[in-house]
Amino acid sequence: MKNVRVEEREGSSMDMTLIGERIVALAELALREHLAAISRSQADELYTLAARARLGEETKQ
């Protein structure tokens, strides 16, 4: 997985929702990259968890 660096410019702050969305996106990317190494049922479970996390964030807004 690629290293991701978040830079904060002087006088700015990152929205926690944006950070959460980036974490979910990176987790989904990692899942896709390693999907071939896990069983189908495990993959389905992980996709379901990612979808629930995304849905939970949408309902909070």
C-alpha cells in the first residue's frame, strides 16, 4: 500500500469527516489489493462492514 501523508497548512484545519472518508477509502483500496488472498465469505463480510461504516457516516451528517 502506498504511504499517504496529510499536510496541514498554517491556519487551516482538516474536517474530521474528511479524514474519516479518507480512512474508509484507504481501507477499501487495501481490501481490493489483497482480496485475492482471502476467502469469498471473508471478502463479503469486509465489504459489508465498509458499507455499514459509510452508511453510518452518511446518517450522521
